[in-house]
Amino acid sequence: MNSLPADRRRRKYFLSNVYFLFLAVPVIIFLVFVAYMVFYLFRNGINVISWEFITRPPERGMTAGGILPCIVGTLYVTLVSLIFSIPIGVFAAIYLAEYAPNNLLTRMIRSAVRSLAGIPSIVYGLFGVALFVRGVHLGLSVLASGLTLGLMNLPWIIATAEEALSSIPGSFREGALAVGATKWEAIRHNVLPFAFPGILTGILLALARTMGETAPILFTGVTYFTRELPRSPLQKFMALPYHLFALATQHDQLMKARPIAFGTAAVLLILVLMFDGVAFLLRMRIATANKWQV
Amino acid sequence: MEKGRIEIQQLNLWFGTNHVLRDISLSIPARSVTAIMGPSGCGKSTLLRCINRMNDLISDTRITGRILIDGRDIFSPETDVIELRKRVGMVFQKPNPFPKSIFENIAFGIRIHRLAHGRELKERVERALRQANLWEEVKDRLHDNAFSLSGGQQQRLCLARCLAVEPEIILLDEPASALDPHSTARLEELIIQLKNEYTIVIVTHNMQQAARVSDYCAFVMLGELVEFNRTEKVFTNPNDRRTEDFLGGKFG
């Protein structure tokens, strides 16, 4: 057992601990930053948040009142973007993962999707102006912003859904085909249900990102102030991230608007965390039903 | 002609430029067990997967020659691949149950072919599980996940899944290679039971297994059919030197 001399053994264990520290320290640094950020936001924002704050429009030049139009606006554009990007994204992913032949064109499409996911959101914003605001005359509106955000989401949803589909073992498909299922039946019954948690995670992460994006909505429909909630998808709207930006940097009485800015940031963060939480819970429930993963 | 007979005529198969099966002609009798044995990589699994056209899934495959089942060419354009795979069931090397309940695993094929529903569906599931000698072990937990079964049980479940759509022919691709000796013995017993009703083709690299379960035995090497005969004949008095060497353990 004690083939190594005592000093060599001590050295081995010492080194092992050093490596552990090397790997643990970055995690700890990262956690400290995130925890501090969340703590700082909530400490400054939590006093502002009240029932009135989330159910009333802004008042007195946005130094008082609530942020209801921003919450509604953000949820509205996010909804529009997902209605657009979920079906297209998931179908495209099914095509790429299950049907597309493995040739140069497919590989090019696949890498194009990956590159599109990395394009800065401001570029999507400008593209949205050209295509949706001007091109198809949607004007500055919820619809134009939602579609722009949807376009930005699309590569994310395609990439994560394709990943989820490819992670399902080929034997599930073979087993179904061998009893005489058609390709679609095999996918429908023995691939999609098991890829669902992965697809859902991609969608919810895209959703969380969409809610926080400012650049794509900046030129396509968001507005500094409107008292009314958007009734039709062709109206302008207020949104949380833009409201935060405006209050923090554009307001003429910055100090007076500051508490509301913190409150807005906290609400945005809570919304995002809520959806992440839902994603987490859904995954847990589905993963325990799909035993093959463990 | 007797139902369930498989006639392979001058079959050649290429994956890309790789000539995997060379001019194979073989006549597999109905209601018997035919073993295809040979060293690994000889093309025996590929040959098996021609019979239910599972090779269709691999791109860049080229096939010449014919396979007749009940006198009809399975490669002809009139052949419905779905119908073919319903008649020619397959069990794979690694048990591949679906990650669903035991019941749903069996019901899947019955449902997609709309063979039964309601009470009759339940009866058919039970019948398939009984045929696979699995009913007694799982009857109280039909709604448990199939992954909770042991490897041997999973493989019998896969066999039941294939029996549930009432095939005429069953293809077994090294079905015992992932199983322990006890489960293997149970599976072999089952194969022998089933041959009265089905044409069974089993691929194996285990020659003792071929000797134990099969009536006819084909020996394939480097994509060529070296020998095909009654199993006793192949094992006691092979025609070809290469078969003798293989059985004698000179390579494998």
C-alpha cells in the first residue's frame, strides 16, 4: 500500500489541493460578483416595489407612480417574438436534426445559425427598422419590435433545439422504425417527447434574454413615455429595459428618478428569474419522468 | 410456397466504395432458426439489416440483387417499407426499449398500425409479453418505466415489442451479446420456442450459440457466404476449410 515514500505522498496530496483551489477560486469569484450585483439591486430597489409600483403608470415626469406600461409592454413584445420564433425555430431544428442530408449545404446552414446567434443585437435592431418598420410598413410598433426580437431569438432556439434532438439516442428511432413506424411517427412519439425538456430550456433562456434586450426595440417601437397600455400590436409601447436606460441616463432629474430605476431593474430581474425558475422546475419534473438520462 | 421463406439472390451491397456484401445467395426456410455467423466486421449484421431494409437509413448505400419474401422482391418500388418492417421484426444488439412504461413499449407498434385499441389492445400487449416469457415478471408493474427492467428482461421486452405487431419473420442481431449467461440461456430457450410459428434469423459471433439454437447455419467471411447448410452438417462436417478453421478457433 505505502509504495510511495512519505514526503512524495505529502507532495501528491498538496498538489491535489492546489489544483482544487485553482479550479474553485474562479467559481467563488464569479459567485461573489453575481451575489453582490443581485444584493445591490434589491437593496436599492426593494423599497420602491409595491402594489402601486407594478399596477400604475408613471406620474410627475416619471419621478413617481409605477411602471405598469413597461411590464405590459415587455411581456407583450416577448409574447409576439415567441409566437413568431417558437414554431419556426422548432420546425427548423427538427428538419436540421432529423431530415437534412449530411452535406455541405446543411453544414453551411448549421454554421450560419451558430454565427447568427452571435450577431450583436443592435444589428438586429437596424435590420428590424429596414424590414419590419419601413419594408412592410408596420411602423414603430409592438409587432415590429416583437418580430425583430423573434428574429434575434430564432438562431438560439434552432441551435438549442437541434442540440436537444441530436442528444436523443439513435436506438429510439431505430426501435420505432423496426416495428414499422414511419419516420415522422418515430420522431413524434420517440424523439420529440424526450427532447422536449432541452427544447423548452432553450426557449425559456431565449425568453429571458428577449425580456432584457434594449437594442432591437430601440428603433422599432419602444417609446420613452406613453400613458396608455398598447391596445393594438401596431402601437408604440414602453418596456422595462428601455425604461431603465432612460431613467438612469436620459432623465433631466436623475437623482429623483434613480429609485424608480432601481425598482425597474429589480422587477426585470425578478421576471427573468421567475421564468428561469419555471424552466428549472419543468426540467426537473420531466427529467425524473425520462429515466434514460440518469 | 411456404409463408415466411426468404430468398436472397446474388445480393451485393456497397457503403460508398466499400464492397461489404459480395454476391450472396441464400435460401432461408420458413419456421426454423437460421444462424448467420462469422468474425466481426464480416458483414453479417449488414446482411441481416437488408432483410428489413434498415440499411435504407444509411446514406450512400448501393444494393444489387434481390431478396424475395414470399416470392416478392423487397427492393422493388411497389414494396411498402412500413408494411415490410411490420412483417419482418427486428431485435437489436443492445436492448433498446423506449423510455416509457412497459405497457407503452408494447402498445406502440399496435397503435401505429391501428391493430387494436381499448380492451383488445390490453389483451394483445399481454399476449406479446406472454410469448416473450416476460408476462409473469412484469404483470404487476406494467406502468413502470421499461428502464427499470434488467438487461435480459429489456431484451425480451424488445422481442415482445416486435411480436406485438404479428410479424412472420424475426431478425435477431446478436441479441445476447450484452446479456449475462443466465439471461442468454433464457433468451435462447425462447428463440427455440418461437420457431414453430416464425422464421427466425439470428446473427451471432458466438458459434456455440449458433450450434445451440439454429437449424440452419450460414458462415460469412469478408462479405462472402462461405458455407450454408444444416447446422449439424456445418458443425460436424463442414465443406469449406475456412469454416473448419473458424469453428476450430483459429480466428474469430
